[in-house]
Amino acid sequence: MSKKFLELYEHCKKVSERILEACEKELYFRVISHLDADGIAAASIISSLFFRLGAHFHLRIIQQLREENLREIKESKESIFIFTDLGSGQIGIIEKNLPQDSVLIIDHHPPEKETTILQANPHLCDIDGATEISGSGVAYLVAKNIDESNMDFAPLAVVGALGDRQDKGEQHRLSELNSEIVKDGVNKGILEENTGIRLFGRETRPIAMALEYTTDPFIPGLSGNHGACLKFLTENVKIPLKNNGNWRTISDLSQDEKTKLVSELIQYMLGPGEMSPEEAQSIVGVIYILPKEEKQTPLRDAREYSSLLNACGRMRKPGLGVAICLGDRSEALEEVESVTTDYREKLAGYMDWLIKPGAVTQTEYLQSFHGGKLIDDRIIGTIASIAISSGIISQDKPIFAFAESEDGMVKVSARATDYQVQQGIDLGTALRTAVKEVSSEATAGGHNIAAGAHIPIGTESKLLQILNKIIKSQLVKNSASNESKN
Ligand code: C5P
Ligand code: C5P
Ligand code: ZN
């Protein structure tokens, strides 16, 4: 095991020791987590751990950690505050509002500054938190450290890492520390890693529904549109969709039929779908299966599971996502079906809006779009992720997406490609620097490849002007340092 991994394990061990000490003292835990799939998975791992330890706790899932969240909780006496999938980027306000020795941070965001607060964070050990391990992965390591029986949380950590799009290995495989977690799950017989067609519900759903329900990859014109999927399958793929009156699934297809489906899909993705060749090719790739989940449920495929958690968080039902992760398989599973249907339809509507001419504005070093009040500020990040990863918008420049929040601020979501990051672009640093010049009320944070901010309404163009300069200087600095190396 490499030195940096051992170092992170050591930090996780310290966090787990502090958790056990607090349990001994019967202290109350306050867990605060992020509302995306990784945040919900991380919160669920820690919550399940507390159930097993018999600890008393309260869980809160939030979109963004702000000072008012901390003011609300600081009154709670004799508590341990645990931040999962957030916190490292907001150390300043945490230090200002909470006693440092009662805070534990389990995160994978680049730390804002040095602190004496105890953190388990890959960045402190020279491990990349954007690709090597997620927030739920770190939570998993903490739980595993407490007791090896907690290795049954491995699938949840995989769901979280996929939600954060960390499947950057060949054919969309999880790598580095994430692959160690995959191994734990596989060894326990609770996870399988296969290669196949990356559509949701390969073994269970009628083919048209598998196509309609798939949002990762998101296929413009097909994802979320049942009629279009049926038309595509009957007119382009031309394979029988029923056998003896029963709907066939993808796993029922012969090898020739599968090949035909894949080749037609790739043609569609490159043609009317206007997707990038890499994304189109990636329709076949690595799939993570949770074999203990019922075949008919959306929980068997880890990518579908993560999109379901994302839907819960972003459709304002994070508690429902946590219930599912904690094992609720009755009414919660029924309720989540309607939430994910609404989410898919919303995504499809937003994507239709985005592909209209004129929606995206270009400057020399970046591109942007403004969803105003039309796009939900909780979903703007997902739209930006899908748009750039699928190649629906140009992959030459990073994208900055805006949407108005209910609190009168503007939410900014920024996304880059792996190639742009290799060229020196760091969106987290760019946004953190830029917002300081825009307003004292603005906040920002995040990774090199995906970052976000909140800024006052009316400061969008100023922010973009500053960002344009920062991105340019990041690219220039990187190419200068490459030249000096050569
Ligand atoms: O807060 P957290 O780190 O969990 O969120 C990262 C966000 O960035 C996720 O919403 C994820 O989907 C997005 N992301 C992305 N593209 C990447 C990496 C992350 O859109 N390559
Ligand atoms: O909200 P969005 O999905 O665009 O966030 C992208 C990444 O930036 C996430 O990892 C999120 O936690 C982080 N972020 C942050 N501070 C903000 C907004 C987003 O650290 N003010
Ligand atoms: Zn995360």
C-alpha cells in the first residue's frame, strides 16, 4: 500500500477514535452533509454507523454550508459536529462559529486553509479528491476503521463516487482508492464489476424504458422521452421489442442484436445527439452491480442508484434518499419512482432549452449560460455536468452556468473536462479568487474540474470578465511551466 494511502488511513483512524471517544461519553452527534448523491451516500454511511454504535445523532442535508447554518447549530451543547462531503472548503466559517475540538470533517474538497480541526481529507495526503476518492469513500474508510463489519457500506461508497463522476479510468472504471473500495465490495460478494451496455435496467426493463431512463450518459432527445425511444428502436435499430407478448430486456438480446443496438446508438449520439466521440463510444463500459438488490429495482445498478440519490437531493427530498440508503425498500422505493420520473422530465426540458441556438454565450477562454429563474438552482450543476461531459456544448472551454436562487443570490456551477484540467485549468481556485473581486457577500469553492459559487444578482458579467482573465493566466502559466521542463 502506498505511503499516501497509509497516511489517509491514519487520518481516518484518528477521526474514528474521536467518534468512539464521543460515543463513550454519550455525546450527541450533529451530522451535516451535502445534498448530492455523494453527500447523501456519505451521510447515510455515517448515520448507519451511528445506529450500529447506538449513538444519538441528528442529520441535516444542505445545498451549501453557510454561516447561518452554523449559527443555528452552535447553540447545541455537548455535541460533536461532523461535516461530510463538505466542510474543508468552509474552514474559516466553521472555526469562527464552532469550538474546534468538537468538529470532525470527513471530506474530499480542497481545504480552504490550514486548521487544527481534525479532518480526513485526501488532499492533505497528496491524493486527488476529484478522482481518487469521494466524500462517501472517506466516510467508508472511517466506518471500516471502526469495525471491519462496516465493509458492507462499500457499495454506497461506490454509488457516491459514481455520483461525483469519478469513473475516469479506462471505459469509465473507478481507479486508485476507489478501486480498493470496489475490491472490498467484490470480496464480500455485495458488488460486481462487469463490462456491458451502460443503460439503466439492462436486466429488468423493457428496452425502450432502459433507454428512456438512462441519464448517465445523458442522450439528448432520447433520455426522458419515451416516444422518441420507441421510435428510435423501431425505425433505426429494428429489433423485436417483444417476445411472446412480453417486453424484452437488453440482457435478452442476442449478440448480433446487442451489436446492432450499440452501433445505432453510437450513430445517433454522434449525429442528432451531437455528442462527443468519447462519450458516444462510452455507451459500452464498466458497470457496477449491487447483486443483493432486487432485480426489478433501480438500486441494482450503482449508476442508476446514484442518479436516484441525486434526484432525491435536487428535487428537495434528501431524506427519501437517506431512507433508501438506510435500507427502506417499501414505500420509500415507490415514492422514489415518481421523484425520479419528475427529475428525468425536468432534466430533459432543461436540456431542450440549452440546445436552442443562442443559449450559450462564448468569450475567449470560457462559455456560459444563464438559466435565470427557469432552471432550478439545485439542478443547474447537473445540467452543466451533462452539457460538457456529453459534448452537447463545446468541450474546448470550461462552462459557467448561472441560475437565480430563492434567497435572492445567483448560483454558479462551473465544469471543465479532464483535458482542460491537464492544461492547467483549476475551477475551484479560479472561482475562489474571482468572487473576492466581485462582492464580500459572495462565496465559492470546489474541485479543479467542478466548482461552484453564490454571488449577488447583477454581478454575473463582472464575474465572467474576471474569470476569463484568470482562466487565461492558468493556461499560460501551465504552458510556460511545461516549456521550462522541456
Ligand atoms: O460536492 P461534491 O464534490 O460531492 O460534488 C462534485 C460535483 O461535481 C458533483 O455534482 C459531480 O457530478 C460534479 N462533477 C462533474 N464532473 C466531474 C467531476 C465532478 O460534473 N468530472
Ligand atoms: O453546486 P455544484 O454542483 O456546482 O458544485 C460543484 C462543486 O463545488 C461541489 O463539490 C460543491 O461542493 C462545490 N462548491 C463549493 N462552494 C460553493 C459552491 C459549490 O465548495 N459555494
Ligand atoms: Zn463529493
